[in-house]
Amino acid sequence: MPPSAGLATESLPAATCPAKKDAYAAAASPESETKLAAGDERAPLVRTTRISTTTIKLYRLTIFVRIAIFVLFFKWRITYAARAISSTDAGGIGMSKAATFWTASIAGELWFAFMWVLDQLPKMMPVRRAVDVTALDDDTLLPAMDVFVTTADPDGIAALDDDALLPAMDVFVTTADPDGIAALDDDALLPAMDVFVTTADPDKEPPLATANTVLSILAAGYPAGKVTCYVSDDAGAEVTRGAVVEAARFAALWVPFCRKHGVEPRNPEAYFNGGEGGGGGGKARVVARGSYKGRAWPELVRDRRRVRREYEEMRLRIDALQAADARRRRCGAADDHAGVVQVLIDSAGSAPQLGVADGSKLIDLASVDVRLPALVYVCREKRRGRAHHRKAGAMNALLRASAVLSNAPFILNLDCDHYVNNSQALRAGICFMIERRGGGAEDAGDVAFVQFPQRFDGVDPGDRYANHNRVFFDCTELGLDGLQGPIYVGTGCLFRRVALYGVDPPRWRSPGGGVAADPAKFGESAPFLASVRAEQSHSRDDGDAIAEASALVSCAYEDGTAWGRDVGWVYGTVTEDVATGFCMHRRGWRSAYYAAAPDAFRGTAPINLADRLHQVLRWAAGSLEIFFSRNNALLAGDRRRLHPLQRAAYLNTTVYPFTSLFLIAYCLFPAIPLIAGGGGWNAAPTPTYVAFLAALMVTLAAVAVLETRWSGIALGEWWRNEQFWMVSATSAYLAAVAQVALKVATGKEISFKLTSKHLASSATPVAGKDRQYAELYAVRWTALMAPTAAALAVNVASMAAAGGGGRWWWWDAPSAAAAAAAALPVAFNVWVVVHLYPFALGLMGRRSKAVRPILFLFAVVAYLAVRFLCLLLQFHTA
């Protein structure tokens, strides 16, 4: 994780990364450099430092050394294979079979090497970023001021002995920004922001989680008059609507309470019941006097008790709504309902509204700003027989509706379970959008979005299924940040609105070019077209604006327009996030990555094996859909605007599921000699092959260790990521390839299975940690597990057969070649089994605590089953 100890107080070293003078990052202007040298420039909000330690240099060197070994290896491998195929005996298995075997083997090895290079090259230029949020309040951000003094008595100004003798004085203020002098508080300095929260199924996405996410947004440390929260209910469920209404009522108490006492985090469930474990299974938070950030410490205990009581009552009301909704199922209403736009909390003014001392109130809110950000409930129209484009369609509906209601220039995208964990996160994101690169005078207007890492509550301490995905977020995304920016990953992302409209970044536009509001592209709504042309936010919640917003979320509005293709979130894939980010990058936009401390946002992740595999299946299928679409990373995009290594990263992101075709073949290959009874399949490896294999494994281990050193992730986290990669590649990736092949061949759309976002319930009849992680031990068989189970059984059986045949005792072999021939197959079996160990634990459920005897029993059963199959085949062929 990038070391960033605090959003508000700490930053990285003062050394700033110089702007790259190429097509992907504009250099600072000479005027800005002159101002900076003269000390006439404000301190930067964001400090970017390129990692250039000895570790990263060794890391790059090792990568290139391994690439060189790959080149030499394949040169030798292809030459050796040609000689083997042309030989008369060809190892005893026939020339045609030998040609097939060698071709498949080399193709797989080439693919593995190619994917490894695609994965490593974009990570060689990582950067770290630190944000100084306090600079947003610094007086250096205020507009410049000139003072002119006039007096009717020119001689009177010399007489300064008496205040009464001083002349009258008029002060005139001039500024380049006429509006900047209107108010000198935070509201005037910070831009407006719209926050989009999406939910699609109240059964898998609990309404209580949505309500808590909304409350954390409303209580975030951002001016209330500058935030509008939009909640998209794609299922049209009354329970979700009721939960958001309950959240709006409770916000009148919760938000001032957070401001009064400096509460962190500002999600009521996490604050009252979160504890260390996350979710609802931990103990209540205990606030120490030393960590208190509010201004009324003696009142905290009393206020906290009263607010918690109100929150528990809100929970009970939402649970009652959910129970009533379960009794009267909606009978398909999720796919057929009218559009609704409802303003639940009106926009606040710019002036603070202090509470009054009133004994009838639950808590004393005197001298506390009681304003609330605006809250809007949106349910887009859905009709049977029409394509609704899943989450991408819901996001585009929010994009249009928000344009006529608030039209904030920046948009924060959050899933319904991802709450604001750090109240300063919104300010931190804005720093990237209004920063002047290098401290100079050039606005960072080419940053399309800021991606925050995804962090999760409720994940088991061992993170068995690599839910935290540290290698991707703290290594890959960190490396891409040094190129053109990280990949958009669906939630925790702050966007520039104009970038979502399909507009080129400022440096690629023609002089004076703005946003062309073309009705053929955006649709026929005149208010929406006017909002596209506008350069400032506005706040409208009158009847006409709400009616227009309702029309903009109708299912027919996008017909004949560019929505989903050139405007908004991209359609045609279940991973609309990757496709949307790629479209921005290929136009020349940049992005930024920031890992805050504490975490900016936190959500929930599936810890059950079946749920996790279905989630990976959706990601893999969506990636392949992008590869077979107009957004193919190989072909799409101007080569001047898209960095070559950025293109390589997107190519890796869209073709990685193909690895499963070769990997499953390698994992099942040990079954061939078991069934065929040895023969030419057990040919001894040559010393050259053993030497190349050793060199490749040593350099792979060196790259892994160096990668964990410069990125800051633990070696154990890297290893868990490798284990789950093997599990996914032999199961979900394989199914994704089959699904997309069927779609390409027949045009059949891929089914979408929403990930369950329930945390462990306190009602689970198990005690302690087993209750909190009950889903981890639940066994739910799915067809996705079959290939992985087969690979595990084959390799365990191969190990058992090696032991039964005496092939484990390679030290008794008559020669080194014989020893290698005996040891390498067993080493490969061990390598596969160790990687699939988390999968074996998932199949065992709660019995995984007795893992050793069960694994032994599984090995014996697998070996006997395979040998019985061999005997049957030999009997029928005799």
C-alpha cells in the first residue's frame, strides 16, 4: 500500500515528479515555472513522487533478464521440438501424436510467457501520491486583492497621533474571478459534487446497507450545499425506497452528531457495531479521549447513546419493510415499472445554519451546522422486451437526471455497499481535479477520473479467496498511475462530468472548442442539452426540473442516440467499468490513483467459494466481451493518445481468461500416463530443459519478492493471490471462455448474476468467529467447481501413483537424467495441489479443520478411482 499516513496532515517528500514531455502528459508552462521559481505560486495539493529506489531498479533488471531467458528458451525449445518430431521413433508415441503434443506444449508456454510480459511491463514505472487536504482551506487559494486608499485631506494622513484625526479610507478589491470574492469559506472554494449510489436487488443488496451508505455520504466532510446524493433503485422496490426515506429522516440527527463530535467512520452500522472485524459481528467502537476530534467531549457518551437508540429504531423499521416486501413478492416488477424521480432532501444554501439550544431535542446542536446535502431517489423506467443494459444503463440514467437537477462538474460513483469510511475522501479526490500540475498555473483538466482502491469489511483474517486483491490495487494500479493512470474498477471513483460526455481532454481539443450539445448524440431534451453547454453547476428541484428528470430516465430516451457508445457508461459488456475507462484513456484523458489512510471507502465482498467464483466469472466474461467489441485494446484508439504500455495493460485485462485453456490442459496432463500406463509420455527431460526451468523459476521468485518490496504488500498476500488465480483460471475463466464463445457464435447474451452483499448475521446459530465467517464454511456446489476438482483429483492421484511405483525416491536413480525424470512430475503435482489448497478447503466446509486426514483420504480415493478406470480401459482394449 502506498504509505500515506493521513489525508489531512501528511504528504510525500517534497520532490515532485517532473511532467513527462510526450503525448500522454503535458509539461508545465514556462510561465508557471517562472512563478514557481520566484516563490509566487501556491503549494501543490497533490505531490507525486516516482519510485526510483534500488529495489525498483533491480525489479526492472530482473524482468528484462527473465524476458531474455524466455527468448533463449523458446529458441532452443522450438529447435529441439523440430528434431524430436522429425526423428523416426518420436519417443515411441508416433510422429503425428508427437507433432500435436509439441505444438500444444510450445503454444501454451508461449502464451504463459506473453501474458506474464503483458502483466509486468506496465508496472515498471510506479508513482506514489500524497494529498494535502488542508491546502483547500489555505489563504493562498483566495483570490488576489489590490487595495487603493483615498482621502479628502491629503495633509491629514500625516497626522497619526490620534485615531480621530485619521482620514477616511475606501477599499476597492479587484480579482480575476468576480465570483471568488463573494464568500471566503469552504463553500466558495470547493466545486459541487454529485454522488451516484446504485442498487439493483434488495434480496442480495440489503436496503439497510444502502441506507448506511447514503448516511455516510450525507455526513462526509464536504460543504453540504455542494453535495447531491442520487440513489438509483433499478429494481423499483418499495423496500429500497422506504429505506432511503428512513435514512433521510435519520440524517437530520446523524449528520449534525457527526459534525459535533468528529465521528469516524460516518456509517452508523460501522460506527456502532463495526469493531475491528467489520460488518455487524464485532464489538461496539470505544472512543478514547486522545482520539476524540470533536468539541464536546463531556456530551459524547450521552449523545452517542441517544443517537444509537434512534438508529436501532430505524433498523427495526427497515427490517419490518423488508419482511413485508418478502411476503408480497413483486411478481417481475424489477423488469417492468415506471420511472420515478423524488427529491427527499432539498438542496442546502451556502450560508451555515446553526442549531438552537432546545431542551426538547435529543442532543444539543447549538453552534453546529445542521444543513444536509440534497438527496434524490431515482428509479428509471423499465419495460419488458427492452434492453436496459444493467448497471451501465442505470448510471447513464443518473447522469442525465442529475444534469437537470444539480449538474455538478464532478461525480462520485459508489456501489450501495461501499460507504464513505474517511470523511475527507471527497476533498482528497477534488484535489486531483483542481490541482495545478507541478505547482504551476496549468489546470489539471486532463484528469478524467480518480480511482480509490477497494477495501472490504467482513473478509476472513486469512483472506482465503483473495478478496482484498492487494496485488492488483497496490501494485498494478500503482504502476499504471505512472503511465496514463489506473483502470476504472466500478466503484470508489470520482469522475469529471465532461469526460463522461465523450469529449476530448483540453489538450486535444481545438482552440476554443467546448462541448457540442448535439441532439443526435445526447437526445432531444432541451434542458439537458442546455446543461451540457453550461460550465457551472446549478440547483433546481422545482416541478419542471423533476418532470424533465423523469422524462430523461424513461427507457425510450436513448433510442437513436450515442448513449452507451460514445456518451456515458459503455454498453455491450457486463464489465462496463473497464470499457468506460478505456474509452476515456484512448481519447487522451488521464486518471489518477490514490490510496488514502484511513481507507477512503469500504464495502463487502463474498467470502463463500461459490459466490466468489460467480463474481470472477462475471468479470472474466465481461473482459472477453470487450476484446470482441469495438473497444478492443489492440485496434481501438489513437496511438498518439494512448500510451503503448497502457494499451498493453488493457490488452492483458481483456484476454487473461484465455489462459484457462492452456492451464487446464497442463493440470489434467498427469492423467495421461496414469491411463496410458507410461510409455513415451514419461520421457526424461534434458539437462538443458532443467537448466532453463530452474533459471525461469528463480527469476520468477526474484520478481515476486522485489514486487512485494516496492509495492508494500505482504508476501503472504501475494501468495494468496497466486493461489486464487489458479483456482479461478481452472474454473471461472474456463466457463467465461465458453460463454463468450457461445455469444459470439449465436448472439446469445450472457446471464448476469448479482453478487450477494450480505454480511454475517447475528442471528446465525453459531458462536464467535464461526458466526461472523459462517459463509466461508458454507458449501454450495456449482458446475464451475467441476474442472478444478478434476485437476485436483488427477494431481493427487498422480502423486499417489508416484509413491506406489517408487518414483518418489529419485535419489536412488542411476543417473541425473533419471532423477530429474522422477522428480519433475512429482514437483509439478505438488505445485498444482498447493495452489489449489484453498479450493480443497472450500469443498470441505467446516470439516476443513481436519484437513490432513481428509486430504489423505481424498488422495487414496482419487488414486483408486483412476487406477480402476485404467483397468477397465485395458480390459476393453485387450
